[in-house]
Amino acid sequence: MDMTLPVQTVRTTCPYCGVGCGVTATVRPGTVPIIAGDAAHGANRGRLCVKGAALGETLDLDGRLLHPVVREHGAMRRASWDEALDRVAGGFASIVAEHGPDAVALYVSGQLLTEDYYVANKFMKGYVGSANIDTNSRLCMSSSVAGHKRAFGEDLVPGCYEDFELADMVVLVGSNTAWCHPTLFGRILRAREARPQLRVVVIDPRRTATCESADLHLPIKPGTDVWLFNGLLSYLAKHGHGDAAYVAAHTEGFDAALAAADADCSDPAQVARICRIDQGKLLAFYEGFAATSRVVTAYSQGVNQSSSGTDKVNAIVNCHLLTGRIGRPGMGPFSLTGQPNAMGGREVGGLANMLAAHMDLDKESQREAVRSFWESPRIAAKPGLKAVDLFRAVEEGTVKAVWIIATNPLVSLPDADQVRRALDKCALVVVSDIVGATDTTAYADVLLPALGWGEKDGTVTNSERCISRQRAFLPAPGEARADWWAVCEVARRMGFTGFDFEGAQAIFDEHARLSSWRNGVHEAGRRVFDLSGMTGMDRQAYDALEPIQWPVLRDTDGAVTPTPRLFADGRFAHANGRARFVATAPRAPVHAVDGEFPLALNTGRLRDQWHTMTRTGKSARLAGHTPEPFIDLHPNDALLYGVREGELARLTSRWGAMVARVTHGGGIARGSVFAPIHWSGQTASDARVGALVNPVVDPVSGEPEFKHTPVRVEPFVVEWQAFVLSRTALAVHDVANWTRVQGDGFVRYELAGRGPAHAEWARTVLNVDEQADWIEYDDVGAGVYRAAHVLEGRLEACVFVARRAAPLPPRQWLAGLFGQEKLAPMDRATLLAGRAPQLGPDPGPTVCSCFGVGRNTMCTAIRKQGLRSPAAVTACLKAGGNCGSCLPEIARLLVEEQHGAATA
Ligand SMILES: Nc1nc2c(c(=O)[nH]1)N[C@H]1C(S)=C(S)[C@@H](COP(=O)(O)OP(=O)(O)OC[C@H]3O[C@@H](n4cnc5c(=O)[nH]c(N)nc54)[C@H](O)[C@@H]3O)O[C@H]1N2
Ligand SMILES: Nc1nc2c(c(=O)[nH]1)N[C@H]1C(S)=C(S)[C@@H](COP(=O)(O)OP(=O)(O)OC[C@H]3O[C@@H](n4cnc5c(=O)[nH]c(N)nc54)[C@H](O)[C@@H]3O)O[C@H]1N2
Ligand code: SF4
Ligand SMILES: [Mo]
């Protein structure tokens, strides 16, 4: 880094979840940037969750893809940008010439900036002439998009974050907000502290961290949300809680929706039975909803990722329309978006069934509007393939070239082994990523190095329609270039005009101008998405752009007005201005459990990891929370199927299998299993959960049923278990199972195997020769083997083997030894015991990542000091005092310890 550069603080936006927190990065030449929350950003007002706070630990260049790579005769070699881009453009052009535009495809991501997304969409729909561009938002928000379009006539989120604070009831449906949208969850909890009448209801089959802070938790049977909300609609209508004037003036279709709801769900006792919840709790929810006018119903993947996802969305929206609770402060349905720019992708029309700027692919006049604005030679005339179908078409050979940008489908799509088969067969696979080795890049013919967070420049839109700048504060590493640049270069090389942008600001300007193009010509054709107040920004204005909520209009005096809330006037985007009720007949998940596959697999997220871990996986602090993949199920089911807590088990579905350690997190009902989504082929031998997930999709949105796949569980029999901590990454071999995770100064491997695992094996795995300083302990009879490699007095690596997992020593103390430049003689002597000489207590797994406080430490303090509240735990141990992400888990430990004390 140039040492003459001054210390500089850059305001930008977090690259992870859809809350879209403002971040400041303070860059001092030669040091790691200091990351903090931006107090001036309305989304988070200075706070960050643990992932955001750890961003500085993910910025190093280890593993980064720093130059283009191409495949030649099966082997990968470095290439110039010119060669790589020519290869992409030439490949796309010749396939289009021979097989037509629908033989090529783009598969992009809600982690792109709006500017990247805009040009990718323009390239495919306006120039290649196919709508075969889909995005991982298909897997994420597409049911909400479809639900919004059905109800409101356009993909619009009515409210804003402030509504959560103004509400008297916040209903969280299929959302683990505490872990997945933590700073927004913090806002809800702080609002409740100030106004205790605010109640939080959680509807989730699992008892998640979010439930710890809930006033009411309805642990419904997976997939029964439509019954629950139809039942609510019926209840509200029957007991006179509807707003008849609102329904008459601003909506249509109520009678049909009510008839559909009444058909199956008019009897709360019956609904409670179907949803498998206590009838008293169900009625408490219905009565509470009925009696509270300020209700926000926020929902996420438990709603969207379902074969009835769109109906779930509309069943929720119906209840808000009936009560007229929409468009006013403190109320409304609210789709929590997942990725940082899920919304931006929708604005530019990044889905295969959408057109740019909220225009419709199936309306001739709007297709022509977009084409004429672009002055493009053509425009896609029909919807393209949605993600799951797209990769099927790749396997079938009808799609012959695919360019994957900023997503890792070999891990994240359902039936993920099918994606592997598809890419294996595909004639031309192009992957743009920031990381060299991912499960998907392994199948690339051309690899293009992208700029990552902190290097790239542009805009993102969060869940509340707020457009914020992501600003660069680091130099471009190696030859990495912006994704928009690579798309424009390929377009140019294919002979397309209209891609000569000098920078992100020029693209944004075109995007903003398109949003107002032929908009509002007549009232019925008016699109709410309108950025006319943001057109004409020069570079300086774009760089200085403050967060702003769309639509952004400019009045005749030139004054610009943002829009925190939509629909205040009861006017919706359908041609007649009315919102539509949608009749939602409930239906069960497509694949039911049966004798062969008796358990329903639910998949989702952990607090401290982001998706396939290519970035969060770099931080040892984040890894401490959950170092290994797991299979969480009810203890009685474990007993029934012969698997044991702490041991390995195999989970199998009709589509694939995985292996992970069994846990009883305490929140899973009988008949269900939960597994996290984060592990890939890079971090575990067999824990890619996507391989098991059924590829069934919602018929309206095309969103996969990620939360419900029938599976069976059985023991994964091994003869030994082991772990290795090593300063350098290893090529593990002769094991039946492995996982790896980044530690502070070392890599940690958890291993299991069959056959001998003693000196010879350990030496080859750890790559040590005869001369090495190698200390070992071998008890063949007991099946115990321990060894350590010391180099010039410093611990290089250690390995511990035992017949079962339980007797292996805790990893924490050993991990601490990697911080020592020279092993203390005492530590060396007792190293192989795996315990500190003055046996310090094992802190247990990390709960508070910010201050590194373990579970055991917390439980001991709670017991010994008689702590009664999370605040008391924070006062005593600091834990929870920084980002607060662990407060729900602290709350749970308090309950468990108090319960333990009461029953002891
Ligand atoms: N820490 C972290 N945060 C993230 C992400 C991350 O990777 N890590 N990813 C971001 C992204 S892209 C997204 S999309 C969001 C997702 O955010 P969330 O949707 O909150 O997260 P998930 O864990 O996928 O699933 C939410 C819950 O749905 C429940 N569920 C399963 N089936 C049903 C059902 O039938 N009905 C109901 N009501 N609930 C059900 C699950 O038990 C789970 O607790 O998180 C964002 N934030
Ligand atoms: N079983 C199951 N599967 C799921 C889900 C689930 O709940 N259950 N959830 C689904 C959901 S909601 C989502 S959003 C997806 C997420 O799934 P993915 O999108 O596949 O996951 P990520 O790990 O975020 O992949 C992003 C990739 O882009 C790279 N990258 C990061 N920044 C940039 C950049 O600026 N440019 C480029 N070109 N590359 C970049 C990263 O290194 C990484 O390889 O997973 C889906 N899959
Ligand atoms: S809540 Fe956390 S992950 Fe989400 S935007 Fe804020 S800091 Fe980033
Ligand atoms: Mo997502």
C-alpha cells in the first residue's frame, strides 16, 4: 500500500444481509481497515452484528482469484483478460449463431451491485435476445416477488424498518431474525424495552434463537402456514375485525379468498390440529392480531422457500388487506430480503420472468418501451428459464453455455449433484468469482476475477427500499475487475453497442432514467418504481449519495422526495388501483415423509456464517461459534434411529446424502431434522446439504422447497475419530470423513476413519519427515494416539486420535498454544495430555464471538454469581456487550441454568 496515502474513513454498506447496515471503513496505510457501524445510516444507526463487525478479518488476499484462468486440454492455466474475454464472447457468439439465443444463459446473484446487475440484464434481454438470465434470488425472494405482484400489481414492499418500532405486535413468520437480520432484531427488542406493550410472535417449527425473546412461539408443523393464516382470515371475518370500508374502497377478490379460507380453516380447533400446535396458543395469536391495529407481519425463508411459498405470502397479505393494516405507520406485511442487493436485482429485472425497471416481459408495450430506451436490436419475447429448470436444461444440452456470476450453485441449488452433472456436460462454463477454489469454480472453463467488497463501487437496495452506496476503500487486487466491466467487455466483443459506460455512475444514471421512461403516461400504466429524482447525478453527486428510499420523485421545483411508506392513499399498482385478495387453498409439501424417508429435513442458516463461507470462513472469530456441520434432531428420534449425540450420522434423501455430527440443539420437534447450509466440498468431505434437497418448486414463483425434504438418518460407523490443528493447510487422506475450519493461526480438521490411524498415518498426513521434532503417545490397546510436531521450539501441528469423539480433549487450550512463538517447557511436557498444566476450566464452544466467551464460562458465572438477566451476564463477562448477536443465546442459557437449578 502507498504509504503516502492519508488515513481515510470511507462510508459504505455491509455486503451481507438485506438489512443493509451502513459501515465505516477506516483505512490506515499498511494496516487492516478498521470496520465500524455508520451512525449516520438509518438502517442500523451505528450498530453491526457479529458478521459485519468481523468484516476486517475477511479482507486478506489468501485464496483470492487474482487473474483470469482458462481451461486448456483439461488443465487450467493463467490467461490475459483479452484472451479470457475473447473466449467468452467467441463461445457465446458461436453458440447463439448455431443454436439461437436461448442456448446461452447467465446465472447471477443478489450479491451483485445494481450496476453489475443492470448491464447483465441488458446484455441478455436486449442484445443476446433471450431472457435466460436468472439469479440466486430465485432461491431466496421470488415467492415474495410473485406474491407482491399478485396482491399489489407490482413488486413492492409497503413499509420500512421504523414500522417495526412503531408496531404493537411484530409477527415473525419463518424468520430467524435474531441470527439472520440481527441489527433489525435489535431494533425490535430495544423498541419493546421502551414500550413493553409491543409483543413479538414467532411462527417457526424450530425453537430458534429468535424464539428466546418472543412473547409467543407457535412451533407449527412444517409447511402449514397457509392453514394458519387462512384460519386467521376466517377468524377476523367471523368476529367482525375486518375493515369493511377499506375492503370496499381499495381491494377486490375478498369473497373468493374468504371462501377458500373458510373451506378448510374456519374451525380453530381443526387448524390447531393440522398445524400441530396448542389451540390456546393459536387463539392467543388470533385474538392478539385481531385486537392490535399496529401489526407488522415480517417473513422470510420459512415462507418463501416452499412449494406453496407464493400462497403463504398472499395468505399473510390477505389478513393485512382485510384489516386495512397497510401503508400506515407501524403496520403492514414485510418481506425481509436475504442478500444485500436482493432488491436491486428486482429493480433491474434480474429474474428470468421480469423486465428492467419493474416492467413486464409479457406486455408488448413494455417490451417495446425497454427496447426503444436501450435502442437495442431486439428484446426477449418470452420468459427465460428459472434457476432449477435452467440447470436441467444445461444437463439436457439445450443450454450450452452458462456464465455464473457471484453465486455458488454447486452448493446452493437443490439437488446439487444434478448441478454438478450439468456443469460437467456443459460446453462452456464461465464463472466470475472473487475466490479461486469453490465447488463451482472447479467446473469452469473460464474463470474471471471480480472485485470484492471494499474494492467495488456502486449501489445496493435493502429490505426497506433504501438505496445505499457501496464504496471502494481498497485498491483493486491483482488483475481483478468489476463484474459490470467484464459483462460490458464481452458485450462489446460480441459487437453490441450500448455498453460504453465510463463507470458505475453512468450505469446508475441509465438505470434511473429507464425507471421514469414512459412512466406515468397514463395512470394505469404507472410504475411505482421510479427514480426520476435520482437522474442526472454527476460523479461527485453519485459519490456523495446519501441512503434514500425509492420511489424518489422530483417535483416541478426540483425538490426530491424519498418514500418511506407506500400505499398510504390506498392506491395500488394494479390497473384499477385496487389491491387483490388471492384465494389460497392450503396444500401440504409435495413430497411427504414415508416409511423409507420418515423425517422432514429443514435447512437454514447459522449466526456467524454467510452462505458457502467463501468470506466468513476466513475469520477464526466467526468460526468459533459453530466449527462443524451438524444434524440436529429430537433425542427420541436419535434413539429410534440408533444415532448418538456427538457421533457421526448419515442423512439420506432420494436425491443425495451427507454426513455430520448429531446434536440435540433442543429446538427440533419429533419427525424433523435441521442441517445448516454453509458447508461445501471445500470445508467438508460430505456436508453439502444441497445434495439432499428435493428440486420441487413453487408453481407460481419457481422457488425451491428448501425447507422440506423427506430423509432418513442412520449411524455413520467409523473406527476412530481425530482432530488435527496445523499451521498449514493439509491434504488429508485415508479418512472416511473430514471437515476443516479456520482457527487463529492454524487450520482445524475433524477427522474420522476406519483402519489404522497411528504413527505412520499421522506422519504422512502432517507431512513430517524422520528428522522432525515429533513427540508422540501411543496406546494401541485403548485406541489412543497423540502426536505433536514442533519446529524450532514452535508448535507446528498436533493430532489426537481416539475410538470415539467424546474422549478427545477440548480444542481451546491447544489452539491457544498456536499463539506462542516458543512452547513453554511445561506446555511441551503436558501437550499430549491435551490439557493445561494447571487444569484451567474448558471455556466450551464460543457464544460471544466479540469477546471470545464460551458456553461453559457463562454457565459457571450464571450459577456461581447468581446472574439473572442478559444485562447481568454482560456486566460480569462483557459477553453480549458489543454487537449483541449472542444475547438470545445468553437468554437461553439463563433459562436452562435456572431450570437446572430448580430441578437439581
Ligand atoms: N447469519 C446469516 N445471516 C443471513 C444469511 C446467512 O447466510 N447467515 N443469509 C441471508 C439470506 S440470503 C437470507 S435469504 C436470509 C434468510 O433468513 P431466514 O429466513 O431467517 O433464515 P433461514 O435459516 O433460512 O430460515 C428461517 C426459518 O424458517 C423456518 N421454517 C422452516 N420451515 C418452515 C415452515 O414451514 N413455516 C415456517 N413458518 N417456518 C419454517 C426454519 O426453521 C428457520 O428457522 O438470511 C440472510 N442473513
Ligand atoms: N438447502 C438450502 N439451500 C439454500 C438455501 C437454504 O435455505 N437451504 N438458501 C438459498 C438462498 S436464500 C440463497 S440467497 C443462496 C445463496 O447461495 P450462493 O449465492 O450460492 O452463496 P454464496 O456463498 O453467497 O455465493 C456467492 C459467491 O460469490 C462470490 N463473490 C462474493 N463477492 C463477489 C463479487 O463481488 N463478485 C463476484 N463475481 N463474486 C463474488 C463468493 O466468493 C461466492 O463464491 O442459497 C440458497 N440455497
Ligand atoms: S445485520 Fe449484520 S450482516 Fe446484516 S447488514 Fe447489518 S452488519 Fe451486515
Ligand atoms: Mo437468500
